[in-house]
Amino acid sequence: MLLTGSDIIIECLLEQGVDTVFGYPGGAVLNIYDSLYMYSDKIHHVITAHEQAACHAADGYSRTSGKTGVVIATSGPGATNLVTGIATANMDSIPLVAITGNVGTSLLGLESFQEVDICSITKAITKKNYIVKDVNNLADTIRDAFYTANSGRKGPVLIDIPKDITGAKCEYTAQKPKKITVDIPNGIEQQIKQAAEIINSAERPLVYVGGGVVSCDAQPELAEFIDKINAPVSLSLMGQTAFDNTRKEYIGMLGMHGTKTASLALSNADVMIVFGSRFSDRVYCNKDTFADGTKIVHVDIDPKEINKNVNADCKVVGDLKYVIAEINKLVKPVKHTEWLGQIAQWKNDYRLFMKPINAQSDLLPADVITTLAKLTDNQAIITTEVGQHQMWAAQFYDFKNPRSFASSGGLGTMGYGLGAAIGAKCANPDKTVVNIAGDGSFFMNLNELSSLAKHKLPVIELVFNNDVLGMVRQWQRLFYATRFSQTFVERGTDFMKLADAFAIKGIRITKKSEIEEKLKEAIECGKPCLVECIIDKDINVLPMVPAGADISEPIMELKIDD
């Protein structure tokens, strides 16, 4: 049938099973938005207050649903406002399709109004990007974009479409999406056999899991593996929902803000089995001493990640869901009773905790987050901004369910969380969704409170307000002799008046005795809600391994003397 380019875009989105898109209209995408109007019974469009938030919303939608996120923006500044969101998705391997408009093909390269070469700008932060200069290529380009975003190591793609292409017509024939198949490389059977042999020989195994397990939905296979080899499990920030945090085998994160138990487990393990982790610098801390003397089995879909930061004794390159299932067929059921007994003792001796800084301030983030976990039965979807609160969320909220955590791991994007929460709520309307923020990040995206109000999304924006840029200030305390340069925020904003101005519910918590009652009120109110928690500026994220130090030497306490 003969369709315009803009109608072809929508039909191709429907082919791919898309029912929700995020975006912001503008001149170069008016044709697309006109088609969205005509197809509004089939595709729900969510407008945000800023294009960056729309991109983060598409990202959060993807992370918490397993579907491909879709974001639409106009040319020029609309397109460039997506860049941080695309880079965030790229660092964390999130499948996302960004559709940008551009000036007409005859105006390209002439510095026309709101023209920018977005393909050149995003080349380094996408798996692939495209500019469509012939409407006859449009449908196949969109199909290839979705396939590329979801095949192999997942990630974002961008399609730039000049305005005249969206208005031009051509024949369109519907197609079923190309099936994503599991690539089984030559020789992988031998790699899997070698891995299983090393695992079977282990007396003190440690399993370390990254976001790759979440990406391919391999949580059932991982749980079966842990049941068979009876080993402790540490999760990266990106891997938080890969394994039920309430199980006895879970020992917390590994790395800069990991647990003492995890670092001791690594120091004493004879075999480390790694699934879907890229071993970032925040994990290994000092690569020269990391896992020294421990055999490493590293499984990842991306061959570039093997031996990139940490050398492996055995490598398996392939789809994690397939590989773990195959390993499960070869590993022998075993009980490491003595080893898990030692792990249990460390967990008891080195429990994560916080204590009040002074007698006047007893409101602790740990108490807020553990109470939130209790009230939601660990079933909420948690998004975060980036900073101290991000680490506290990972440390103290015990996740039970897959895809219930969305946080910017690789890029560390302040301003990510509220947009991601919008996407998460759209993907999971029946789940409690909470964005955990610090006041520094909050001021980067508070305009999106208007999006919560507009769409009547009962998302809880939980802000730890300490009037400082907490994580930066913590580094200044440790490494810059307490020269707190520009980290006292002290904006003087009345958050409750702000909530009222945005027509959402405002709740303030100032002391420990108020936590449960007021969090329960926020959860049950059924409206968008801003919860402000007034905390002391000197509460830090601990443990902490200084950059470059050995992972076995975390700082457990910080003396506050100013």
C-alpha cells in the first residue's frame, strides 16, 4: 500500500511490537507527530519536559520491561538533547531506538535552521546510526535498527530522517520482525567444557554477576547454577536484579563500595566465575592485585570484554542464557558447607550499617531504604540518580525480582533517574515505582515533576536532602584535605512548596520516628509524590576502597571532625 514516510515509521514500530514511545515534538518531526495523532489508538506517546528525560524514560522503559525503548526528537537542539541519554544507554548496553528529524535533504549541509549532523555526533555512542535520504529505504532501515539494537551485545541506535522523507510516499509491505537468534560460535562447546571442569574442581568458588545476565533474562539459569555449585554470589551495580538479594548466598556488591564480605570472599576464593561483567575500574580498583592467585572463568557475549581489564584463565564468548544453561548440564551438584559457613560468619561480622553523626540528626538513609523495602515487600521498581543515594539504594534495598532496578552504571548520569522512573511506570503500571535521588541530582531534572503531574503517574520521588553534593564532598574529605570547593549546595528551596507548585503531593521526613508512617502514606496515596528526607551532610557511603587501592582494604569508618 502507498504510505507517507511518517506512516511507514509508525507501521514499522507496530511491526516491532512497540506500543509506547517517548518524545518531544518540533518542526522537523511534525509529519511524524501527525501520524502519531492518527495512530493514537495503537501507540501511546509520552511527552516529557525535556528531550533528555524522554531518552532516559525510553531507557528506563527498556530496562524494566525487556522491550526496546523508543524516543523521538526534532532536529538540532532536540537531537543534541538526546546525546547524554544515548550515551547512558550505550555504556549500560540498553536496547534503544532514537528517531530524530532533520531539515529537508536539499537543506542538509547548509547550516540551515535547527540543522545538526547528529549521526557524526553520536557515532561513538551508538551501535549503529543511519540517515535516511530515500523514502524507499525507510522501512528496511527501521527494521535493521531494531535488530541491531537487540542482537549480540545490546545497545542504542539512531535513525535520522529529513523532513521531506517523512512526507514522501512509497509502497509499504508489512513484514514480521527478523528473529533474534542465539549465535553459537565455533569451538564454544570446548570452552564450556573447560569452564565446567574448572568449576567442578573449585573448593571455594565465588560467582560474580554483571548486567549481562539481566540483559538476556538469564536469572533462572543463574539461580539453577548457584543451587548446583553452592557458592556465594556478588552482583555488580548493573547486575543487582540478576539474583534474589534475600537469598543466603548473596554477599553484596564487589568493588569500591562493595561489602567487606565480598572482598574477603574474593581474597580467599580459589575460582571466580564471572557472568556478563566488563570489570570496570570501580570493581577491580587495582587491577594489578585484583583476584591475585584466583582462577577466573569469564563468560561474556562481547569478546572485547575478555581480558580487557582483568585477565581470565578460561574464557567463554557467547550468549549468557545459552552458556549458563549448557554449563548447568556439566557441573556436578556439590555442597561447599565449610566455605559457605565462613561466608555466613563474615556476613554477620561485617554487616552494612549506618550510625547517626550527632544526637540532633537520627534520620539515616539506610533506615529509609530498608523501611521502603519492608513496606513494598522488596517488590518495588527502584530507579536512581547518581551519587551517594545510588550506592545506598544498591546496598540497602534487597531486590527480589528481575528488572526491578534502573540506574546509570557506566556513564554515571546525574539527572537519569526521574526520566527512567517515568519509563518504568509506563512499562509497569501496576508496580510501585520509586526514584531515589540526592538534592544535587534532583535539581538537574525537577522539571520532570510536571511530567508526573501531566500523565498522572503515581511515581514516588524520594530525595535525600543534605544541602551538599554528597559523593563529591566525600572525595574532597578523603583526598583534598576537606577543601569543600563548590559542594555546599544550600539553594534554600522549599521542597514542599515546590511539590505544591507542580500539583503533586509533598511529604517531608525529618526524623527516624516518621519514616514508616510517611513512606506508607506516599506509597498508598496513588498520586505523584515528592518525599524529602532531611539528612546530615556528613553521612558517607561506606565501605569505600580508594581509587587504585587494593580491593581488600576498604575504609570502614570516616572520622568527622569539622
